Amino acid sequence: MAHFPSVEVPLSKLKVGVAKVLKQEGYISDYQIIGEGDQGMLKIELKYGPRNEKVINGIRRISKPGLRQYKKSERIPKVMSGLGVAILTTSHGIISDREARSMNVGGELLCEVW
């Protein structure tokens, strides 16, 4: 909301996987890993439209530590009637809902982005 050009967060494999999916789907410009070791940082370059409007309008966390949400491939929800993307962690790694449906795999529904 503050229109920062980039964001830095503590590094984890899960965050790198989510950033990879967001880049594939066109929600962020790029990401890079800064300072590997005990605790590195993940720098995410945010993306804005031609009139400085946000590309990511909303993010909703679905699965929480107290209540995990697992979905089969045929029960994965479509976010905003297909305009958004759901991110899942599966046996094939962290993937988008479209990839999960095409590969016919289910998994833990992490979040929805639109």
C-alpha cells in the first residue's frame, strides 16, 4: 500500500517457493536471495502498472498452523473466477492452482492472491 519498490523478508525455502510462483504468474518483477548462511534475506521486487497501480490487490492466507487446509485436485478453488491464483504445497513442490489441476495433484492450500 505504501508503493515500496521492494520488500525484504527473512529467508526460508517456503518463501522462495511462493516468490517463484508469484513471478511465474506475473505478480512480482523479480526476487533474489541475499546473504545465504544461517539467516539470509529474500528481496522481492514489487510490480506496478503503467499508472502506478498495484498488481497484487489482495492476499489471503488459507492454511494456518492451527487449521491446515488440504484439497484434492478436483476440489481446488478458483480464485476470483480464475483471475487470481491459489498457491499450494504438494509432493511436486510449491505450485499454482493451474499447475496442480493440470498435473492432477492436490495438497495444502497456502494462500490466494488476486
